[in-house]
Amino acid sequence: MALPYRGAFAPRTAVFEGSIYGWVIGIGTPVVYVLGLLHAYDAIMKTRTAQGATAWAISLVTIPLVAIPLYWIFGRAKFDEYIQALRGLDEEIEVRLGDARRGVLAEFLAHPEDERGELQAFHRLATLPFTRANGARLLINGEATFEAIFAAIERAERYVLAQFYIIHDDEVGRQFKERLLAKARQGVPVYLLYDEIGCYGLPRAYVDELREAGVRVSDFGGKRSWLGRFRLNFRNHRKIVVVDGRVAFMGGLNVGDEYLGHDEKIGNWRDTHLEVCGPAVQGVQLSFVRDWYYSASERPEGMEWTPTASAEDRCALVLASGPADRLETCGLLYTHLIESAEERVWIATPYFVPDGRVMGALQLAALRGVDVRILMPRTTDLALFRFVPYAYLADVERAGVKTFLYEDGFLHQKVALVDHAYAAISTANLDNRSFLFNFELTVLINDEPFAADVERMLLEDFTRSTLIGTADLEERPFWFRPAVQVTRLLSPIL
């Protein structure tokens, strides 16, 4: 009996259905969807924001084959490996900090009177609370910053600690390397920590030369689990140099020629770094030691933990923030600063992607009559971020917040000025990534003369800037406005 004709594809289909491929698809598809459901449960339980949890859960259930690998890379909000690796060290640090507050730090601890309790919240958020007898000096742009850092390294007698998100093997990068090599050859212990993603283009030979000379070098990878190696979302964005436990540098500048304005595409690079001395140095140093312990599984030897008073008497707080914190300390610090403002809040940031609490704090401050200004660059180093200044423009403008675009090149500084007493210099941008996923460092200074220095610096920046409003967005081409909205939709991962 002849079989009914089933068309030209019948033999191929029959072979496929009976093959190993059909078996794999038949069994594998349900497995993938079960894995998607399990990952969706993990996202619902562990993602920090409701929006993020919803987005991940829907994606993991509907397109698990695509969403699961992305979730491994970008989905987790807590850096569990860091927490576990430092558990013992942090317990010891807590004990020693308690002893220090009663001992070597006691004479430096600041106890300003504040009936509203605002300073109490700052103290509880901080890595090292407000201390007195600190010196602080603004380093404006690359030339001043590298000159000061290189000179301090050359003066080092006991040790050098250096940590950067980006290091380039260019003219500035080689000058930096030569100074570390010179110190190591003199027998001075030198430690260099870098982020492996930020320094993805750094040649192996650069690192090898340092190691061969005796410099202790480590990337921020640490001893992660095999799954942890996929989690590229957690970046160490800190830029730190500590010399002899007596002077520290931190702020917006990495190591590269572009920070001197030598990038032809970007042109002038506007940035700010900070030089500190006094007890605040021990707070910056503590941040480095914790990162080094995680990355290299050892403690740097010979660290100086006894603070030395500066000739100046500036009150400073150090906050090392990151995805291993019990609270979202960086976002809380900025929210609290904004909420405490009575006269002005001026914030300079290269990327403005605020979460709901920071946006609400900015709007309420402006509605209270506070002079709220956001300064961003018109020129950007990332194509997507050219739309960022306009993504939240309507929200802030309705409340009376003023938005300025810096016109003289790329503005990369991370600076906040509140009233006439508080100024923050940070490695953190005002965005979700810095608040939730990056390891950052902020130094908050409560000192009117220093705040006046920051005021003069920002006023000079405003003279090179343009005030924009929603009318500017309406004048843009039709395609520009949808791009702005897409940028806003992507804000949770920017």
C-alpha cells in the first residue's frame, strides 16, 4: 500500500524528528524555561529596585535563552564574593575602628552641634566619620593633578598605594609607571590595583615590567567563583593614591593622555582631583586595603594607621561605597546632602541619571527655594550619553532646577557644593551605576574656606556653560526626541 505523499520536505523532517537534535530540543526547551523561572525568582528576591526586578523577571520568563546569560553578567545587585572574602577582615576592622575612636582618633573626631541630627546620619554612613585637622587642596585638571601625584610618589619613603579604574600605556601612563618602578628599585613597597575591565587595553608587558621590578600588582578580579567571573557589572571605579599614610589623592582622573586634553576627538578635558592630608588619609587608605585584600588575598604590610594633624583644620569625612554595602550609601549620602541644603546645591557630573530618591530630593530642594544647578558636558566620551542631559530635563525644569551644559570640551569632574559649608569631591557619577554597582570613593568636607574654593571653581565652569531648557529639546530634530526617551528607558543599566 502506497504511503500518502507528504511533500518535498517529508524525508528531511522525518530524519530531523528522529535525530539527536530533535531529542535535545524536545528535552532542552522545558529545561531552559525552568531555569528561566528559577532565575526570575532570584531576580524578584534580590534585585534592589521594583523596576529592575520586574524587567528581569519578565525577560527571564519570556526569553530565557537570551536573558539568563545577561542576568549572570548584569543582573546581580550585591557583590556576594566581596562580602564573603572580607567577612573576617571587616569584623577585625570594626573592632580596630572602635578602638581607634577611643584612642588615636579620639582627639581628631569632630562632634559639631546640629539640632536636626544631619551630621549624625553622615557619621553613620561613613567609612571614617568627620575628623578635624585635615588639609585639603583642589587639583584642577590633569596638569595640576599629575604634577602633585608624581611629586608625592617621588617623595615616598615607606610605601605607595595606587589604584585606578583606567591606566593607559601612553605618555602619562609611562610617566606613572616609571615613578612606580623607581620607588620599587629603591626598596620602597609599591602596590598597584587596577580594574580589569577599565584596563582591558593595558598591555601585558606594562604589568610584567612592574612586577619584575618588585611592584605588587593585582587586578580587581579576586578569587571569584566560576559564575562570579561572568559578573562584569561590578566595577572598581576608584582612583586613589596614598603615600606613606600621610597624603592621599582621589577624584575624577584616571591615568591617560586624554586627561591632559590630548584626545583629538574630545579636546579639553575638565576634571577635578583632591589632595588630602591629616586623619582623612587613613580613611582613604582603609578603602584601598579592603580592595587589595579582596583582590590579592593578602594585607599590605607596614601601613601607617596613626593619623597626623595637618596645619589646616578642615573637617572631612570619607565614604567608600559599593555593591557590598549593607545600605546604598553613596545614593543616601547625595540624597541627604541635597535634603539638608538651605541656600544652594550645585552638582557637576559627566552623567546625570538620577534614581527616584535623588530626583525627588532635587525637586523638593528647588521647590523650597534652594538654588539647584546641575552641570553636565555637552560633549561626551560615549555616544549614548549625548542624550542624557535631556532625558530628565522636563522633570527638573518643572521644579525649578537649572541645567547647564559645559561647552569647553568634556567635563568629567564629580563635585557637589551645598550651601557655604559642604563640598564633596568624588569618583562617583550621579547615576545608578555609581550608586548601585560601582565601588566608589567620596570625600565630604565641612569647611567654609574650602567650600569657597569650590564655589570659585564652579563659577568659572558656569561661565563656560549654557543654560538649557525644554525649549531646546523641542527645537531638536524629530529623531532626537525618541532617542532621548530610549535613553531614559535604559537608565537602570546606564
